[in-house]
Amino acid sequence: MAAMASIVRPPSIRALSTANIRRIGVIGGGASGMFSAIAAADSLKNIGMDQDAQVVVLESGRKTLTKVAISGGGRCNVMHDTDKPLNDILSGYPRGSKELRGLMTKRFSPTQAREWFTSRGVELKTESDGRMFPVTDNSETIIDCIENAARSCGVEILLNKRVDSIQRGEDGSFVVEVKGEADPTYFDSIILATGSAPIGFKLAQSLGHKIVKPVPSLFTLNAKHDIKEGGVLHDLSGLSVQSTRIAFKAAVEGKKKKNVLTQEGPLLITHHGISGPATLRLSAFAARELKDVNYRGKVTINWAPEFGSGNDIEALLWSMTTASPKRMVSSVCPLLTDKGSSVIPRRLWSSMVEKSGFETGSRWCDASKKKVRALARCVGEFQLEFTGKGVFKEEFVTAGGILLKEIDMKTMGSKKCPGLYCCGELINVDGVTGGYNFQNCWSTGFVSGNSAADFLASQS
């Protein structure tokens, strides 16, 4: 077994270099960086190069895996349900699903990612929405697993090492300048794993890559007009509707007809507007379109899509004028689940009834066509004006990064710079909430690490 490595802060990285040691430098100690470092070190050992090569992680912060620590509210949503078909998992990537298919089929699948953790003693559980967590419900379980794996295979982890620049030396090596270091250090191969940090894009550009401009993804929508007094959502914070459809019409350059982006799922009303899986998925799939309108516009919400369109709902509501004429409109919602409960929470339904012009105490027999139509539109075609975006908990995801056409997705190797490998959120891949972004880190990180080791072997 390779010597145990410790997390250290040497005065100079340069001191680690020796003329006889080949070196892989991993820039970034997050999920993809640490995973790629372990994969590289394991691969070097498997091909008999562990005594002649070294893997070094350069992390700019005071600790590694900081995003892992906060993921899932501190529980770490480590991946998505690996029992689902790969097509279902790939549908969780607004950008990169096509490019990840081969990688997750032939190189490192979600099932292999699960086995990687379980083989190291991490017991995982799958929740009803498909999210997978350690049974401990503690992100430290995942952090300890990864850091222990890194130590056991001899990965050197250096903290407070901010990389300022990377250049190619005349001999083809990578010359890395670190803030505060008098001398540069040299690597034979580099793995860029800087996540969405701007420095990562800068480094990639300096090595010849084009960057798809990053924009926020996975965010909530603020709706100050609808949540203030008099608005339909006023004083309803915390209410959730389990089955909704939310749509945004985006302008298409050169075309009169707009592109309709739609997502379905639970929706949560918040103090500031709306959140929940349907909102977050829309924010991911429409990340650039929402950015283009500066996060101001309208979305259409169907609070009961299983009952059809606004017209279908209107017909159903109108039938109540004869089916239950004496019952009060505000207390009887005819849109019921299989178990007989209303699909719309009582307080939300009452607010819709009031907004549609019904007076307090109105009965179905008193309902006019105009008011029923207004209520049906409020249920099936509610126009919510969004006035900005919020942040989904502490988790920040961006859409954008290194142009995927410039990366060999079989190896995660740069097509512009031999010996350079890229993984995780640095590349133009992002997923919706539910463990997809970490799965991208595990798969692309694993392949990057193995490929960097193969590169060293080919240069020996």
C-alpha cells in the first residue's frame, strides 16, 4: 500500500518536485477534483507506476469538498437513483446529456459510482424522489470516505494554494504559478477541476479553450406582486402542490412564434415567490432564456394538470353548479385525488376563489359563467409575474463552461492541449437538483484521472 498522505501546507510546492518523479496536478479539491485524483493514483498503482509518479491536489481554500459538505442540507445528495434506466438519469441534464451517454455507458456508470462508495463502507439509501443519501444523513460520511481513499492511495493534498496561471514549458510540461509562491512548479499532466470558479475558466482559456458564458441555473423565482397583500399567493408561504405544470414562453431570434419551455412536478410557495422541483427544473432547462429577460417576465402555472386545460377545468367547475349547488365555492374544490382529497391546498383554493370575484359565502348555485371561467383560468392558466431570481439553499450551479466540442468525452482530454483533462462543473454540463451534478463529477472525474495516468504511461 502506498504511504499515507496528509493534508499539509508546505512553504513551496516546488520542494515536492524531483527529477525522477512524473507528476499529475489536479487543480481544485472539490468533488470532481478529489475523485479524479484518487482515480489517477489508483490507475498509476495498477500499471506499476505508483513509485515513479505522484498525484498532487492544489486546493485554493482551507479545506476540500466544501460543496459536498452543504449538499442536501448537510446530508449530501450523493447521486440519483441508480436503479433507474440510464435514459431517465440523463434526462436530468439540461446540457450535456448526449455527451455523457457514452461516458456513463462504457466508462463509469451511475451503478459503478454507487459501488465505488458502498465498497468503501458507505451505506446508501434511496428516497421516494430518487435522491440518494448516506444512511447516516451526514455529508461527513461522504467527505471522510473520499479523503480516506485519497490518503490510502498516496494523493498529496495541498491547501491554500491558489493557482494564478498555467503555461506550457518548452519540454511540454505544465508550468504552474501559485499565488505567494516564489517559484513555479511543474507537472507532466494537469486535471482542471475548478467547478464554476472564474479562475478555472481563465485557466482553460489560457490553454486554448473557448468558454460558454456561465449563467445561473437551479434557482427560485421571486414574485413580489403575487405574494404581497392582495396577491393570490399572499400569506401562503410553505404551501406545496404536488402535481403542477409550469411553462415559460421564450422568444426565438428571427421567429415570431415563441418556444414554450415546460416542466412538471411539485411546486412550493415561498416568502418570496415559488420554488420546488418544477420551478427548479424550469430554471435549469430555461437558464439562458430566463437570463435573457433579466429574470423578469411571466410563467403560466397549471395547478391541476391531471384535469386538463383551463377549458377542461372550467367544464368541471361549472358542473358543480348543478351537482352541489348549495355548497360554498370557497370550501369545496371538486379537483380531487384518487383518495378523495383536494389536489389544491384549501388556503390556496380559497385565495383563488376570492381572486376570481366570488364574494364571501358564495355558493355554487350563485356562480356566474364569468366567475367560473375566471376561477378555471386561475387554476389551469395562472399567470405569475416573476420579478427576479433567488438562490436554491446554499447550492449554486451554473450553466456554461468549456465548450464540449473541444473535449474528447471518451477520455475527458482536451483537444486543444495534450495532457490536459477537464471534469465536473468546469465543462458545459449541468444537472437539475437530485444528485445529477455530483454524478457528473464522479463520472467525468473518474475518467479524467484514469486518462491522465494513461497519458503519463504513454510518455514514459
